[in-house]
Amino acid sequence: MAQALLLPELEADEREKPVNVASVPQRSPFRYPGGKTWLVPLFRRWMMSFSSQPKTLVEPFAGGGIISLTAAFEHLADRVVMVELDEQIAAVWETILGGDAKWLAKKLLAFELTTESAKAELAKPPQSCRELAFQTILKNRTAHGGILAEGAGVLKHGENGKGILSRWYPQTIAKRITNIEFVTKRLEFIHGNAFEILTEYRNDKSAVFFIDPPYTAGGKRAGSRLYNHSEIDHEKLFSVCEKLHGDFLMTYDNAAEVLALAERHGFSTRPVAMKNTHHAEMSELLIGRNLDWVEDGGVFREEPIPFSVTVFAQRNNPLRRKAVTK
Ligand SMILES: C[S@@+](CC[C@H](N)C(=O)[O-])C[C@H]1O[C@@H](n2cnc3c(N)ncnc32)[C@H](O)[C@@H]1O
């Protein structure tokens, strides 16, 4: 009972995760290429560096939305505005935040996944936003690397020898979807263009911006294969950031063209090391007006400990009990 009061917004599987300050709850229903789960510890640090809690967090290139979800679940901002241009991804957020989260969760739980059933489902023209949402999750969980861009193939051999089922965890995904319903009052989704929303919030001093565009600066092709919308005017994005009244944090690949852009606009940069799912260490770049809040050291991981092996009963967790008896 006391625990339910302490954590009223989370359902059982969230509450039962072990208390580990280094862990990052997986809250997104997507497995998103370029997803920023690994950045969550630094994002939290940034959001806590302000003298008062920001009123609004704007995430203009939301994708799988882990940063917006983290801010909403952890009350790092009073409200969160997520923006995404891709119609398929937008359908998922509109369905979850528009009252059809339970429908989507049930549909996922009822679906018997085989290569044939996936192909048949994905060949149907969707008749509604929620049907497109279901197809998007199905495609995201059965395509190589979770890539939703045109031409991405369905998994044949899977990513761990389990074929098409290798990334299909319907119960976990359904639970993440229904959990998001608990924070809908703080989350707004806009199916639109990042540049328009940035302009709309430009004079708002109480807003902060987390900006994670497709990495295509300097003609890089990596970002262009991953998303349907990948071409953006990077020079223009930097100019828009310069005019924002609120603070911003941008992430990019650590490339010479990006460093030059940042320097031209008078922004600070800081490389951060991260380990991707293949354990390769990569360097990404944080960009902002003042990055003094970033402490040196630490390698941030792209994925935390797999969801299924970390769960243990709440009642056996001494740290949680201590928190309750305080
Ligand atoms: C690097 S991804 C963002 C990943 C996200 N931070 C996450 O953790 O899942 C960039 C996203 O920007 C979207 N995008 C591209 N151009 C856009 C635009 N003009 N307005 C809004 N979104 C756009 C792409 O569809 C893609 O989902």
C-alpha cells in the first residue's frame, strides 16, 4: 500500500526493477536506430543542472522518444512536447497518447507472429491511425535494426538465432505502452516539422530543448538509410538554436564538419564515449552553449542490462523497503 502511494504512476513491472542508480528503464515501445537510451544518465544531469525545474522540454526529433519519456516519468520538466515528422512513428505516439494505448497493447498480445503472418499484416493498407501504429510496431520489431525506412527487410535469421521472434517481446512492449498512459497528462505529441516547433518556442525562456537530428551533416549517409526523413538543413538548425531563448542540448556524430559548424556558431562541444550494442566504442558529440555540467569520464552504454534478467520481487528488495519506511 505504502509503495503504491510512493510510486502511484507505475505499474508492477516498473516498480519491481532493482534499485540501481546506473540503470536506465527501457520505456519506449520502439527499438530505435540512433536511440538515446545510453544518454539518459547525462540527460538527467543536464536537466538537474538548472536552478529550477524547466517548465517545458521540447524534443523536436523525437523518434523512439526515450528522452521525452524519461523526462515525463521522472518529472524532469512540468510538461514535455515531442515532435516527429515520420507518419508511421507519429501514428504510434498519436495512438498511445490519444486514448488507444490499451487497444494497441491488446492487439500486440493477441498477434501470433510468424514470418507469414507478419508479411500478410504488413501488406494490408492500414484503415486507421491505430492500425498503422500496430503495423509500425510490428515492422520495427521484425525489420533489421528496427529500421522503418523504405526498403528495410524483415528478419530472416533473427539477431540471436530466434528468427523473426528475436525482438518480439509482446508482453514487455504492451506493458511499456500502457505505462505511458500514466504520464499522458504531461506529454504532448505533435506530428510536424522540428523547425516550425523550434520557431514557435523560440522566445520561451522557460523551455529547454533536446535536439537529436538525423546524422547527415557533411553528406554522411549513415543517417539517410535509417529514416524516411533524413535530409535536414544542418546550418539552419544551428542558426535556429542560436536564437533560442531557452537552453538546448544537441547530439551529433563526432565529425569534423559538425565541430566546424559548432565553432562557427560559438557553441561548446564535448565528445562522449558510448558502447553500442556490438560493444564497439563510438564517439558522439554533445553541443550546447555551456557544457560545464558534463563531468569527464564514464562510458555510457547504449542498452542497459536486458529487461528480462533484472526483474526480482519488490518485497525482497531491501533498498526499496528502506525507502518506504522513511
Ligand atoms: C536521430 S533520430 C532521433 C532518435 C531519438 N532521439 C531516440 O532516442 O529515439 C532523428 C529523428 O528525426 C526525425 N526527423 C527528421 N527530420 C525531421 C523534421 N524535419 N522534423 C521532425 N522530425 C524529423 C526522423 O524521422 C528521426 O526519427
